[in-house]
Amino acid sequence: MKQFSHPLGQLRQDPITDKWVAMATERSKRPDAETILKPTNIAPLPRYKDDCPFCNLAHYPQEPDVLRLPDDPHHWQVHMFANKYPAFKPSKEFHAWNEGPYRALDSVGYHDILATKYHNQDEALADRKLIALELEAIILRYRQLQGELGVNYIQVIKNHGKEAGASVEHPHHQLFSIPVLPADIAELLHGTERFAKKHNEKAFTVILEYEKREKKRIVFENEYFTAFCPFASRVPYETWIMPNTSNPFFESIGPEEREALAEALQQVLGKLYTGLNNPSYNYYIHSAPCDESGFVCDKSVFGHFRWHVSILPRITTWAGFELGTGIEINTVLPEDAAAFLREQHLPSQHS
């Protein structure tokens, strides 16, 4: 594998957010640095666990399903239901108020869980059709919720592994439908608008065209999507999955794109599984807001944005420098990370 390391290290800047990342490959040689690339035998998960709340629904009843796919009481594969311990709760009305210099409002919204039927159906191991079914369920629920009162933004996430904050091992996603626009999304929207005004081009278009031309950071490609390690990767092996055509709205993709995205997720997560020994990770979908009420610019600015999936393996820990400066230290150059992931085979699948 070709090494792109440089003895002085590098500071790299994200062209959209303007944030800096320190590339410090020498840090990976510290005595306390974990070795994650040693081959290990990963214990396969069982199809069913009696003490799992998402397996044993009779003993651990969940909230009523809001949807199942396929819509069959006996042959369903994925289902969605309200979180028992929600961060946001639906309400027909909500209140906002000021307290001195501070602003607050009720935490209204929706907090849903999407779970697979079986315990061993993680996306790195699952059949591609199951992943596409998960995506279909997410999009159906997304479209149901985007017009609800107080829903300004919907965040789709997956936490995999304890280091990523997963409290339940059973494969599942979470959907947060919230009344405010998150600062990170506003920053991306403002950044793409700023880039367009400065360069008269769309930032994500420029980035993707460059990556497809250079190839050195690409992990996987198909007709509809490109997976690559971003130039200013915040953590080792960070990977983005980006649609090849400019589209700000994830919920607008059709069946063929869902199938292609399922393939891209299976490829990237499978390569992480085999290459990094099933690491903990977070992944999330960044899409444009459901409406423009939480954004200070005209909705037309969304046209500069492109929805995408960000996958962040949790194999390093922030310390004082990162917390004090907001500058992440990445010990693996994205060029090296992409080259490594391209070489990995996919694990055996479960149906």
C-alpha cells in the first residue's frame, strides 16, 4: 500500500466549513496507541438473543409500530416505533420563551427507532436487499414527518458499538425530528452558499469531480454514488458516501438510488468490518432542512447543498487539544485510509 505520510505532518482545511484538521501520522506510533489492524477472529452474532429487547418483543414490549416492511404481520424484516426513552416528544403545540439573555423552547418532535427483525442483520453483514428495505422505511417515515408541526430538521443516525454510544447491540437506526436547525447543518448550508458566491461553483460538485479524477481517496463507486475519505478527514478512516448528481434532499431519492446506496453502505461498512475488526462507528445522513423557517437565507440556498452520508469510526478519543481548540488530530491520512479500505474483502453475509 502506497504511503502518503509526510515527516512534518499537515494541517488541512475543509473547503466548506473552513475548519482545520491536523494530520499527525507520527501520533499513531505512540506506545499507548491501540493496534486495531491485527487480524482477529470476530465472534459472529446470534440470529436471536433472549435478553435483547429488540429480539424478544414479547418480554420487552416496545411502543406500537408506526410502520413495518414488508407490511406483513408474519414476514416483516424491519419495523419502526417510537423510542421508549425519547429525547423529543410530539405535541400539538409548543412554546418558546426568553430568560434574560437566554432563549429556550419545548423539546417537541419525534424520536423513532428502526430495528431489523434479527439480531445479526447489521449492514456490514446483511443482504443488500435488507439494507435497501431499511432505507425505504427511513424515507417513508421521513416523508410522513417532514410536514408535522415544529419539524424543521430530521436527523438519521446509526450508532454501532459501545464506543459509538450504542446502548443496544441489536442493529438499529434512530430518527430525530426536531424544531430547530442544528448548528452543524447551518454551517454546511452557509459554507456552500459562501463557496458558490466566491467561486461561482457548487462546493460538493467541485469536491466530487476532483476526487473522481484523482482517485486516491476513493473507496467505492457505482452508477449513483461515490464513497471516499474526505481530504480533511476528522478521524481515521472517515468515509463519505455522496450521490453523483446534485440533490439537497435525501428523502427524494427513488428505488434505483436506494438500491445503489444500499450497495455503497454494504461495501464501506463491510470493508470497515473486516479491515478494522468490526469497529464502533457513527454514521449519519446530512440532508437539507424540511423547511426554511430555521434558516436565515432564502430556501434557494439549499440548491448549493448536496445530501450525503458520513461514517466516522470511533477508534480514537478526543483529548485536551481537540476539546480546547476544536481541531481534530487524525493519525491516518485519508489517502492511506482509502487505499487500505479498497484492499479489504467483504465479510460473509447473513440473510
